[in-house]
Amino acid sequence: MNLIFGGTSEGRELFSWMKERKMPVLLSVATDYGKEICTDFENDPAVLSGRLNAEEMGQLFSVQGIHRVIDATHPFAVEVSANIREACKQCNISYIRLLRKNVEYPGALLCHSTVEAAELLKKEPGRILLTTGSKELSAFTGVPGFTERFYVRVLPSEESLHLCHEAGLPGSHIQAMQGPFSEKWNRLLIREWKIDLLVTKASGTRGGFEEKISAAQKEGIRVLVIVRPEEEGLSFEQILKMLEEETV
């Protein structure tokens, strides 16, 4: 049995591809919302939801008879990937990391963490659009004028909205929608909120990164990019090729 971790678009697409070919596969997503967006597999028992630590992952491997894990979690889900690798190591199970394609970001300010980004933003004036998710919002609350200057786009989940309100953001500064978003949509949002600087993670082509960068460039605003961690793995296309060779 194969197990794919991640509610990313690549994870869902790979799961669908394997299901169509009758390959034994399970998809594990962190939240009920992650399960909800797997609309093609509503109520499919092969889609599991719930956050797991390394020990719980090991138990899942044993119960389900997992022989290979494909880690298709978000490029910045560093702790989750570390837990998956540790569980695979402990259980002697094959581990493959699915890598997103990198995208160039010429002219952008660069940093390597949300903490570093927050420090840089203390020196930057104007309105700021955060597209880095809700889980790390607390890292930015120390930036002067946070509740007045910061606008966020987050997932439309109760958890995301709770974290936004907990950080003190007013409802008029929150857009809760499922992405990725087009360049046109990003440009409209930048204009509507009169944004001066866009903050994004280098999440790759599947995460709508290119559309955010091009929108910012065309609207003439600055961009701060949180660079993704270095990883080893295979591209989506390489994993498909590997699986295809197994079915021949």
C-alpha cells in the first residue's frame, strides 16, 4: 500500500492518478478542511484526515500495511516532513519527497523565515499584504501598526479565522478564500486594499507564486519573499514516470 501525505494540489492529483490505475493508495491530509477540498473523493475511505506525530504515523504504517510514503506536503511544512521522514526511518519504509518547481523572483527582498520577515517589515512603511497563511501570524504582531497596516489572505477555515481574530486583525483586513489565485485577482486585491508591499512564501508554481509576483510587479509594489528550505526529492513528473514503470 502506498501512502501520500498532503492536501496540496500535487498530492490530490497524484492520488487521483494512482486511483484511476487501481494502484493501492491512501491519502492523508491534516484537517477536515483538507478532506473537504478533495471533492472528487468525497466520503472515500481512502482519504484520511487528522494531524499525526511520528509515533502515530508509524502506527498508521503498521495498520495499513504501508510500504512506500510519498511526502507531498507544503514546501514549508518543515516539521511535518521531518516527522514523516523519522517515522519512515523507524519503520524502514521507502520515503519520497515530492518537490515543487522553483520560480525566479527578481528584484524581491529575500529572507528565510517568518521571524526574519517580521524584523525586515519593522523597517518597511505602508500597507502590507500577507499571503503566508494564518499559522505564523503571531510572528508579525510585533511590527508597529500591525492591526492597521496588515491585511491577510488565509484559508476559509474556522482555525484560520480564529488565528486572525486572535492576532487582533479586524474583519475588513481578512480575505478567507481557497487559492491559488490568478494574476488578475491578485491585482484587484492589491488595488482594493491599496497595498504597498506583498509578503509571500516561495511556494512554487502550484502555489500561485508566479501570479502573485507578476501582479505585484505590474502594480508597482514591493515584494518580500520567504525562501523555501533546501530539500532533496523528485518532481511530480519524475514520480509519475517511476510509478508508470512499475505498472508496465
